[in-house]
Amino acid sequence: MNKDEVRKPALNTIEVVGTKIDTRHYIGGQRVASAEAFTNTSPIDGSFLGDICRGTQLEADLAVAAAKKAFPSWAALGPKGRGELLLRLAELVEENIETLAQLETIDNGSLLRSHRRGVMPRVAMNIRFFAEWAINELQHPDFETRGHTNKISWDPSGVAVLITPWNAPLMLATWKIGPALAAGDTVILKPAEWTPLSASFFADLTKQAGIPDGVFNVVQGFGKEVGAALVAHPDIARISFTGSVPTAKVIARSAADNLTPVSFELGGKSPCVVLEDADIDLAVELAVEQYDNAGQVCLSGTRILVHENIADAFALKFKEKALQIIQGDPRDEATQIGPQIHQVHFDRVKGFVDRAKESGANIVVGGEPNTDLGGLYFRPTLVMNPDPTSEIVTSEVFGPVLCLQTFKTDEEAIAMANSTEFGLAAILVSGNKARAERVAKELVAGTIWVNCFFVRDLRAPFGGSKKSGIGREGGNWSFDFYADVKNTVVSPNGWKE
Ligand code: NAI
Ligand code: MG
């Protein structure tokens, strides 16, 4: 992506994987073109996918105005009225799983089989879950204060701006779109510039589902341009962002001017703690899973912390498994790991590993691009016993790069696990329930997975401690953010009837 190059949008629609995709924004139910465009490519082979309209302040203003206009009647529909349309939208996603999976894979390079079988069905589930939650679960029993009744409600709050990343584009977007629309907010989605396709197609589905014009809008373009214009807008009620810590700081500063509430799901450098009594095979299996999505997962347990007495046995088995990982075209059924998203990101990941090598780190698996495949494919990498203060241990690499460190006691493991600025997740592997419970209690993170990984129930809170985020998503936690939570106190006195 060359941000300086001024491109003109060439075509209103492009054909990608046999599907017609509109390259324009979706604002107020209409397709809106921009004067300029940006180039979208596929990480699989670098091929050109199309020029996409590049939003500016103008499109941000248009989208906010459209969303603001649509808000009162969307809010007035109530959870049931909105739910009917959202359930139809979930069905349309289900009917289009194959198309969505193909589009997402060509655009972001994640595995086609997981998009088909896991991710896109979850996109539908995200929408359905929050629509049904708003209808059936979002309630609090009334309670009395000296004869007065407290009635708690979750009221629509206004226009929600959703800024999303490229690592799981539609999946992460619908964690936000689902509850925001179900809560009665109207939405402006700004998808990541490296992966705009699924959002544009999804916009067509919202139209087909009968979601009224202006309720759901998509504005495409760069974060620093249209993203910045959206989050600084005085007429928005909520900002929900998933992405990096530096960008979150910029957005928070901008939000401060209008005191716009923010929800942030940021990065991580999560530990995978393997206690001395752990089932080593299970620990190895869970550790190797941390390479999933070529390491481009915010909650990935990239710091493998292993008790010193089992470290050699663990490392041996880990190496064996890691070397068997099949890297290749994400559309092949056998592939386990695909490419990095973009040249810029690939260079960033490689830079981390190159600097680790230069400083003498012991790289026992991978450590270099996969030259057999060329392009953006980086080999699964393991750095053994790195300097605990080095950047490979403290910074989020967001690539297939894991570190292995050892510890002597549970206390030391806890201290190491909690030693970064992040706190998104932690994985704990142990054979003893009481011990696991004791250690889990001391780990500082939004989610702790004990002898498992990636089990995610939408009823549960998800989010980060420390620099990994602000707020939680899931169940009522999502609605506490997107809605205006209100208490109406009704007196027993003064009634005339
Ligand atoms: P980023 O945080 O810059 O981008 C994420 C989203 O924010 C994109 O849609 C982008 O256009 C938008 N954005 C950027 N600047 C903005 C601004 N000033 N105002 C409003 N929106 C803005 O992430 P990027 O550059 O794609 O990746 C860099 C690193 O961030 C990764 O290597 C990884 O470490 C981390 N990351 C973490 C993710 C997570 O899931 N927590 C997802 C993506 C990246
Ligand atoms: Mg792309």
C-alpha cells in the first residue's frame, strides 16, 4: 500500500472469486463514490483485487448524518422489531457462507476451511445471539427503595462508530455490529484498509434483510484519514475499536474532546504457562495452536513459559510438531498456516526476528521467510530462552513467532506471566485442579483458559486487562456499552387514578 499515491476509483464494482463487490462506500442505503481510491491486494500471491473508494472527512460527515437521521426510527422499533430484521440478516449470512469465506480468504489470507466451517457460521451466530439476547435476556428485576420502584432499562444511545482490524475482519466486526444494532444504535463500520471486501458484501446483505437505510453504513479508507474523521465527530455516541495500542491512544485523545465513550480490544502478549504437573502432550498441542492464523491473533499465547524440569521434553515434542506444520495456500484443505496479511506487516514480523537474531537469540524453529512459497509466508518460529527484557518477549509481534522461557516455581511463573504491559488472555496447563485454580487466580488477564484454548461463549465477558483494552464484550457487557443504561425511579405517591 503506497499511501502517497493518488489513485482514482476505476470501477464501481469488481468481480472477486466470482462475486460482484461494490467498491464504493455504503451510506444511507446508497452506494457513494469518492474522488480517490486505495489498492486492495491478496496476501496469498500479492495479486491486485481492486481499487476501493478512499473516504475522507466528507464521507465521514455524510455517514454520520445518515446514521443520525436513521437513529430515531431504528430506536423506536424496539428489540423485537429490530430482532426480526437482524435474524433475517443472520439467515442471509448463513445462505452466503461460501461466498463470504472465499472473499475473506482471498482478502486476508486466513484459512478457507476455517472461514467456511468456523468463522462465517460464527458471524451469523454473533448477529443472532445479540438480537435474541436483547429480546430475551436484557432485563433486570425491579427493586424497591422505601416503596419506590427502580426500573432499569438499556436504551439506544445514538450513532456507534466501529473501527475494525484485518486479522478476522467480519468476525470481529459482527461482535460489535450485533450488539450495537440490537441495542438500537445505528452503525458506521470502518473496516481495515487491507481487508475491505467482506464488509462491502455484508452491506448488501443488510439491504436485502430490509435493515432501513442509514441504520448500517460502511465507510472505507485509511485509519488516519476517514477513521480519524469518524472518531473525532461530535455527533457520535460510541466508539468501539479493535486494533493496536498506539492507534487506541490516538483514538482516545480524539474521543476525549467530545467525551465519547470508548470500548477498546487491543493487543496481547499472552502467556501459555505449563506447570510441572502438566500433561506434556496437551501442553504441546495447545502451544502449537498459538501459530494459528499465522500468529495474527490478538489473544495468541506467544510466551510459552515451561517448568524447567519438563522444558527439555516439552521443547523436543514441540519442535517435532512445529516442523510438521503445513504452510501454504490458505485455500488448500491441507494447509495449516497461510501468509502474513501484507508486505508492510511481513516486514514488521521479519524485523522482530532479524533483530532477535542479531542480538544472539537462539532460534530453534523457523526464523525466516518460507522461501519455497515466497511472498508473504513466514515460517513458524520458536525463540528459545530469549533475554526477558528484549522486544521479542515484551512486544506484540502478531506473526508466527513464539518464545519459550523456563521457570522454577509457581510464583516465578505468575510473575513472568504478568510481566508485560498486556493482559488479554492466559493459557494455563496443569494436572492439578487446586493448583491450577490457585495460579489462575493470580494471572492478570481478561480470559484464562485452563487446559484449553479459544473456547469463547458469547454470554461470557471478553476483553483485556492493563493495556489490552478498556471494557468487555459479550452478553450484558456489550449492551452496557452500546446502550444508555437508565434507572427510572417511580414513587408510590402522587398518582391520581
Ligand atoms: P491499527 O490499530 O493501526 O489498525 C486497526 C484499525 O484502526 C484499522 O481499521 C485502521 O484503519 C484503523 N485506524 C488506524 N489509525 C486510526 C486513527 N487514527 N483513527 C481511527 N482509526 C484508525 O493496526 P495495524 O496497523 O493494522 O496493525 C499494527 C499492529 O497492531 C499489528 O501488528 C498488531 O500488533 C496490532 N493489531 C492488533 C489487533 C487485535 O486484534 N488486537 C488487530 C490488528 C492489529
Ligand atoms: Mg486485502
